[in-house]
Amino acid sequence: MQFSKSTDYALHALIHLGHSERCNNVGIKELSGALGVSESYLSKIMSKLRQDGIVRAVPGVKGGYELARPADQITFLDVIQVIEGRQQLFECSNSSSRQHLLLAEEGAAQGDQERPGKNECLVEKVMNGAEQHLYQYLREHTVQSILNEAFKRCKHEANKK
């Protein structure tokens, strides 16, 4: 599994917006310069984030983007699902195979009452469990948690000097 560059840019753009200590917004030119990506490419990413309510576009000559909600309420999972989509990561393509049917029959013959469905794919069960752990981890990390970690590192480096 690999996330796209768009997800990378989206997360970094949000960190940049969250780090902006000014009370005003950040223009697309400044944002694209900070990330080293073209304005048109970044505009498409920001448009997706705006449509999903993660950022807000501020119109006008001095317009740009700002976070639409507090940084501690924007999770990595929110951003990834906006950019990558909300599809399931794994889907069993083998549920009607001979091997799958034999395993299901064997489980039924042994009286395995714990399994909810006779045709449940055991590989899919493991993969779905892994996906749920990944989602939980991504839910626990927010734009604010990254800003806090960066602040701690800067403070630690300053104390070394």
C-alpha cells in the first residue's frame, strides 16, 4: 500500500496552515512555494480539502486558505480519505475458490460457532483487522499533534545550545 503524493502535499499544506502564526490566511503562491509544488496541482488538492470542510477559502486579493476547524480536530485519516477515497483497502477475490469452500466446510464440521458466517474469508478477516488498526492509528494523529511534536523538538534543540 502506498499513499499518493497528493496525500503528502495535503498533509504538509495543512501543517503549514496550522503553523502559520498569523491570524490571516495563506495564499496559494506562498503555500506552493513552501511545499515545492506547482500552484495548479496544489489548488486541486486544496479544492478537495475545501469541499470536505477541512480548509476554508478566503476570497479577495489577499485571499488564500485557512483551516476550517481546529487543528486538533483534523485527523490524518480525514485527510487521507478525502484525497485517496474511502474505499476498503482489501477485498477477498477468492471467496468462491475450492480452497475457501473446503476451509469453510472444515470449520463448520468442527462446530466452530465463533465465526459469524460460513463463507467468511479468513484472509479478509485478518486484512480487515489490520485496516481497522491502521485507521485507529491515523485517527489518533492530528495536524495539532504534529505541530506539538515539532514544537517539542525545537524547544529541545534550543535547550541543547
